Amino acid sequence: MPADPKNPVTLKDVATASGVHFSTVSRALNPATRNLVKPQIAARILETARTLGYRPNSLASSLRTKRSGVVGVVVPDMASLLFPPILEGIEHNLLKEGYMTIVANSANDPQRHRRILEGMMERQVDGLIIASATLRDPILDEWLQGHAPIVLMNRTDEFGRAPAVLSDDIKGIGLAVHHLAGLGHRRIGHIAGPASLSTGAARLNGFLLACAELSIPEAQRPVVTSAAFSREEGRRACVTLLAQNPDLTAIVAANDMIALGCYDVFAQQGLVCPRDMSITGYNDSPFMDVVSPPLSTVRIHQRDMGLEASRLLLARIAGQDMPGDVLLRPQFIARQSTAAP
Amino acid sequence: MPADPKNPVTLKDVATASGVHFSTVSRALNPATRNLVKPQIAARILETARTLGYRPNSLASSLRTKRSGVVGVVVPDMASLLFPPILEGIEHNLLKEGYMTIVANSANDPQRHRRILEGMMERQVDGLIIASATLRDPILDEWLQGHAPIVLMNRTDEFGRAPAVLSDDIKGIGLAVHHLAGLGHRRIGHIAGPASLSTGAARLNGFLLACAELSIPEAQRPVVTSAAFSREEGRRACVTLLAQNPDLTAIVAANDMIALGCYDVFAQQGLVCPRDMSITGYNDSPFMDVVSPPLSTVRIHQRDMGLEASRLLLARIAGQDMPGDVLLRPQFIARQSTAAP
DNA sequence: AAATTTGCTACAAACGTTTGTAGAGCTTCA
DNA sequence: TGAAGCTCTACAAACGTTTGTAGCAAATTT
């Protein structure tokens, strides 16, 4: 029962209440230093602290110790289904270690991105997990030599200036292309993600690479780039892809949202999937098994990505440096959006 | 270019570099007090602060001013599709005012819930948005008279001890029931959410009320309670509901996840929706328009809920107290999971 | 019995801010 | 010329911790 909501009880209050110096209270309350104070006094202090409703002030403690116990997480798009499971994984690991996470949504807006990073740094975060990096990221430059360790997630930058936790996009898209080729498709279009994002670029590379392996001629593997990883932009890209390539039998979309956009276009143009057109997504976002038709897609283990990123960050905070990146193994999930042409 | 990543530049550094006292630097840097310092000196200070790469330390500032510029948000389940848009709305409003949000996931675990709230309070959050309240919430008690204003969201508690932003669940479920009745259904089952949550209880009440209005006899409106708002528990509940009531023609599920669980059971038992069975959800979670069949559901404007909750919290932080709750108007979205029996 | 060690506690400084107050230099007016 | 007022800046205290150091009593050793 804290006496007064307006004047929270401090170390000093506990100290006077138990007749010792407040530094003694500090030691008694901290398990690591409790052995420095006589057991019965420590017990008395703990008791009065409890009855007074003492609650430590992290700000003061952090100011002194230079450790805030807070890490920042920046995602490019909160509403994307990709991130909730990732965040869950991150938080799971961090809370275990006593950290809390402040998360913010850059909304793919550089201005906002900068403000968010500034806010986090001013609040003295102990580390940063950034899922919103672009390939050439001028904003990132300012922070990489800052005092807080940074881990990139899902996307990396052009030069790998910070350790990253990524899906192996090249391999993942390869799985999708080989799956389609195995079904007999020879005219496969790709709707690429933005070229400014490592995911967009890597998946495009993976697509081209796989087509080369299968010796699909250049004319039979058209590529259209979507302006964003969104359902709307997926729609637009799909319309142009289909218009320019009427003989296509399959589409490899750079992610699930784009694939859903394609679904919309199919419905609009009277195409039945997978009879008239096969399509694959990427990410295996939640509920892709229940859309119609259930989407064949490349699964990335989202929670694992969060777990790995936080594990890596904790290691870096502890001073153990990590030389390379973590590449998560993707897995192809065949559902009903793909069939023989 | 901050000189040394390990020793960040402080007010004092800027002060010595520009030959003034550090308190003068503080005033010069703060737009509100800048008029107290001679314009040319202020300009010089700003300039050296910029070149030195000065970045204020929020912790120190907060310690002094007793305002952290951080608010806490607690959600019961990060992976639920309900919360990302809500969080987006919250963050939108708060970032505008210079606040950052620390969000945590109670995972419906009281132990964890308590730890999270403690962590947030210790970190001196200026306010709290709680989406994880249970009807009789012993944990909540401890914090309601704490120093940080609290706003409940999506769920409220039994006594309305804190202002809440809610969907009008009674009305919302009523919309669903009347829709089904309008199609000709007279034997309608309800899969209720947990009775310990206000959403579960209110939607059950709404269901009973609407059935009473339509004078559907008690025997024709069976209710089964699901242990959680999840697809898995929805499946289990659906199985028992169907087993006990073979003549049912429609189900009103307490939320979309439960409805998806029912989809699974339908598929398993060879029931074709909506031919053999109609079903409605609640929330209109993302992508419910693209599941098969597209789910008829009650839409709550999730981003608005986040916007309202944050608006209300900001008002309370500013000292303006809000007498009542905010009830968001729900809207029924008819899709293809409902048809005449 | 004196000297040394041990166990414990009090004191004080520091972390980086904000902000009340005192005072220095200047102008203004009698 | 001296008092009074006005601008501006320096000083210092405070926010609530953590932690190095000093000191004091009791316990141990010689």
C-alpha cells in the first residue's frame, strides 16, 4: 500500500522507516549485494520495503548504471502479418532476461524512421533490432557506430554493416520455382518486391538463378516489380504482368500479400486458381492455409526469427561479437494454389 | 560526429566547448526557455551541440521532470490478428506527441501479466493501455491507484474501475443474430468466449438478448463456451455444440478465430458452409474477406480503437478526466458464410 | 593483552538533466 | 553621479539510484 500516489516511496523512505542508511537498503534489496548486510537487518528491510510498497525507479538506476534494460524494435509495417509472431519471439527471449521492448512502426517513412531511432537512442536503449532497413540506408549510418548494439532482422543492408537474421531468400524462392517446374510449368512470372529492400532483391535473384538452373529462357520468365509488399501493389503489378504475358501459367510472388493481390486480380479476370494459373507466396503468414485456395508458399519460421534476433542481440549486449549473419532455412509448403498447367 | 561511442557527449561537454555554463546550454536547447538566453549565444550553442553530435539523455531528464515520455501497452496475445492495427493506431497518436510505447504480451498468463506491469511501472511509464484485463482482475487492483493513468481497451473489468474503449459487443452480436434471423434461421447456436473476459460475457449477453427479442425459444439457442478465443478451442467447442444439437442451422461465434475453428470442423465433418451451416465471426480481422468462404462478421474499427484509447490516455495524462467509457459502433459485414437455411 | 582481521554500516560522490536564485554588467532615469 | 531596473549568465540543489571508501565494533590471531 503505497502511501501517496503522488509521492512514491523511495529508498530513503524505506531507510528511515527501518532505521538504516539508504545505501544499506539498496544493498539489501539487490540480491547480488545482499550478502553484504546482516541477515536479520536485511530481512527487516525487505519486510518494510514490502509493507511500504516500495518500487524501484528504473530511471534513476539506469542513469547510474548506464543500462536501461530496454531494447528498441523497429518494424516497417505493423499491420503486416509477418511481424506479430516475430515480436512475440523477441519479447519472449527479452522478458526472460528482464528486458522490456519498445516497439515502433516506421511505416516505411524515412522521416519517421529517423525520429523513432532518435527517440530510442535518447531513451538509452541497450540495443536495437531493426526490421526496417533498406539496402542503402543513410539513416543506418548514423547509428551503427553509436553506443547501442544493432541487429538487423528480415532485411539487411547492402554492405552487411550489422549482423542480420534473415530468411535464406535465394534458396526459398528456388524451392518455389522448382516446385512449379516440377509440376510442369515452363512460363513463370515473378512479381518482385521493391528493389530497394534486400528481400525484394534477394528473391528476384533467387528467381533468376532458379530459372537459369532449369534453363528456362529469358522470354519465359518475365518479371514485374511491385512498389510495395502490399496487396494493393500486388494487384497493380499482377495486372501488368498478365497483360504483357498472356501465356503465363504460373506466378511466383515475392510475398504472401502480393499473392493475395493476385488472387483479387484472378477473381476479377475470371481466372480460376490453380486451374488457369498457379501461384506461390512467401512467408507463410498466419491464415494462408485458410484463404481460398489455400496458398502454396515458402514458410519462414517467424517466431524463430524473433528468437534468433533477440538471442543475437543479447549476446552482443553482453559483449560477445557475432562475426556473420544467421540464415534461417526456409521450407516450401505446397497447398492448393499450385497445380499442373 | 559524436567523439567517442563509449562516452556520449553531455550538456557539460557542449558547455565547455562553447564557453558557457551547462545550465545555459540546457536553456538554449529547450525551445521553451530559449528566450532566456541571448540570441547569438543561443545560436552558437545550437551550432556546437550539432557539430558535437549532442543527444539528450532522456533518463536524466525524466528523472528530474518526472515525465518519462513512455507509455506501456499490454496485449493478451500478440499473435492475434486483432492487435496489430490497434497498436498501429496507438503508436500513431502517441508518436505525434513525442511519446514512445513499450508493448508487452501477457500471453494470458497472470504471472507474466504482473511482471510486465511491474516492469512498466518501474520504468516510470506516464500511462498504461491495458487490453488484457479480466473481469475480476486482482492484478489490476494494485495499479489503479498508482501514479500512472490507466485506460482499458477492448476488454473492461467488472466494475468499470478505469475508463475503457470498447466495441459495443451487445449491439454487435445483435447485428449478427438479426442478420441470421432475417435469413430465416431459427435454431442458432452460440460459441461463447471465456466467461472471465468482458468480451466473452458481453457477447453472450448480446446473443441471449437478441434471441429473446426474436422470441427464439431457449431450446433453440444453445450455448457452448470456448476456453479461449482461439482456433483450437473453437474447434473443440464446435464439436460439442454440433454433437449436442444436430438440428442447428447457424452458429454465432464469439470471434473470428473461433469461427475459423468451426471452419475446420465443418471441413472435417463434411458440412458445406453456408449450404449446410451458416456462421458469423466477430472483429473482422484482417483477411477474413479472403478465407473460404469469406466470413460474415461484425467489424470493429480496430485502428479507431487504438486511436481512441491513446487519445483518452493522453487526455488523462494531461489531467482531463474522462467520466465514462467509449463504445465504438460495430458494423455487420455480410459475406459468404451466411445464407438461408 | 595487544594487534590484526572480519563483518557490517554510514558517508559521499556520481550519473545527466531541469530549474530556482543570486549576481554581474548594462541601460535608464532622477 | 548614483540608484534602480533589466538582461543575461553562473551557481547550486535536486531527482533516486549505485558503489567506492572510511570507520567502527566484534571476532580472531599472536
